[in-house]
Amino acid sequence: MKVIISGGGSGGHIFPAIAIANAIRAKYADSDILFIGANKRMEMEKVPLAGYKIEGLPISGLQRRLTWKNILFPFKVVLSLIKAKRIIKKFNPDIAIGVGGYASAPTLKQASKLNIPTIIQEQNSYPGITNKILSKKANKICVAYDNMERWFEKDKICFTGNPVRQNVIDIKGKETKAYNFFKLEENKTTILAIGGSLGALTINQSIDEGLKYFVDNNIQLIWQTGKNYYNKAKESISNINSDNIKVFEFIYDMDLAYSAADIIISRAGAMAISELSLIGKPTILIPSPNVAEDHQTKNATALVNKDAAIMVKDVDARENLITTLNDLINDKNKQKTLSDNIVKLGIKDADSRIVEIVEELILK
């Protein structure tokens, strides 16, 4: 089996792509898998570390503001289409899978032109423009939310869920290990605040301004700041001298962080929500306003409508996050409702479901 997987740009695209590749390789040990990404983007580093080959395209995004970089955009598109076609013809795949990100557009467009079956893996509850266009020629569209026939042909839709990092969601029986790892006490309420590898500025500022609340109420905090806010956070906690607050630039043992948490504060990226649905902890979502088509607000709303999470808008977070958190800490019934409802949405075998669709298209 020869497979091309294309896309990237962020962990939210790269991790599911690697999960799909791992699932294919687990079932077909002799499969040949090639990734196609965008030059200078995260996938060019992360994919080889996962043990896969990757080719880069010169594609980049169109800037939303006036800038000279947009003059180069049409040329990058043309060059990427030419290179993608050359890569595909040389590799001669049985199927091409697009997971979102800049590189998936030229790759899947050229694969379709060469009569190679294509699959789109749409992670969000509201698809981006690129996937809407690619869906016209795609053979199957793997989705993680209901009611996607509003944008895609119903006959092409396959409800698979989003593939997640299995090691991250494996939290059962790790509570004691987690508290020891973070040097925390088991009998105290513990909050996990995460905002991605670079850090979510609003979440960080809201937590920073609310540090006194955690100290005064003897509440433990595991705080992943991302690299941009780490030094500021370290400075802030040095002034309050509390052993209850643990600050990290990046948490590599995320399974232990999830295990220790009683309540989780997070952005509302599609992959974050897929992981949180399998973790099953009460969650407060603060959607990022800086993503295309306001995806994260739509993702969060889908959970709020099922009473599976609480949403605090980014613009309101500095004023309302700590109050919302305090209300949830003091409402055990609400915590149980959120936990019970979010875990109903979790799909653990999304990668295997996608492999079945790959098989269906290749072997039909």
C-alpha cells in the first residue's frame, strides 16, 4: 500500500496525520507512506521525528493584511502545484489523504487530476474554504462533528472522529504518579491550564491576573504557558511564593497533567477537543479568535449545546475566567454533568476507522 498524507502547519493537523500513518503501518507493515508538507512549517521537523519521509512545497498562506508577501502568493501556488504533481507521479500512490494545512490543497488537487482516490480529514465543526473546494473532487470526507452535510455531499461523509495521540489519553490509574510528578497533593483541587505550544496570550494573562485566587483558596495549578509567556509567568509566581502553582513552558507528559486535573482550561482547537472528550474531565473552553472562519468558537459551541463544556469568550476571559472557574469548582453537580456529557463525544478508534475507508477505496 502506497499512501500520501498531506497537510500540517500546526500540531492540530500534524498529530492526526501521524496517527493515521501509524494506524496504516500497524495494519500493513510493508506500507510505503510519504508526507507532503509546507516548507519551513512544523511538519518538516515533526514528521521525520515520527519516522516518516516528507517532501516540502513552497506554499504559504495568504496574509489577511496588506503586505508585499501576498505578491508572491500566486507564484508559490503555481510552483507548489507543479512540484506536487511531480512528487505524486514519481511516488505513484494508491491514495492521497489531506488533513488540512497549506500543502493539502495543491497535493489533493493534483492527486484528483491524476485519478488517484482522495480523502479529506476535516477536523472542525465548520470546514475551511480549502476543504469545501477540495470536497468537490474528494472520494470520501472523514468528519468529527454532526450535521456536516450542510457543507459536504452527504454520500461522501464518513463519521470517524479525529485521530488522537494514544499515549496522551492513557490516563487510567496514573493519579498518584501524576501528583508525585508535579509535586502536588492528592486531596487538593487541581486545575490544568493549557494553551498550545506557543501559548494562548489571553489564557495566560487571565491566569496571571488571577494567581491570588489560587493562593487564597489553596487551589493547585498546573500552568502550561508556551514559550512566549514562560518568563513572565515565572516572574509572577516568584512574587507570590506558592508551592501550589507549577509553571511549564511545555508539558511533555500530558497524560500525567490530564490525570492530575480536576478541571481543565483550554483553547478549543479540534484536536484539543477530541483529546478532552476522551479524558472526560470538566472543561472550560476559551476559543482563539485568531483562526480562520472562527473555527474554535464553532467547535466550542457544539460542546456547549450538549452541556459538555463551558465557554468563556476570549474578549471576556480576563474579566470572567476566574469567576467562571470558581463557580464550577463550587458546583459538583455541574462538574459531573460536564464530565458525563463530554465523554459521550469521545471516539478512541478514529484512526482505525479512517484506515477502513482507505481500504474501501483502494480495494473496491
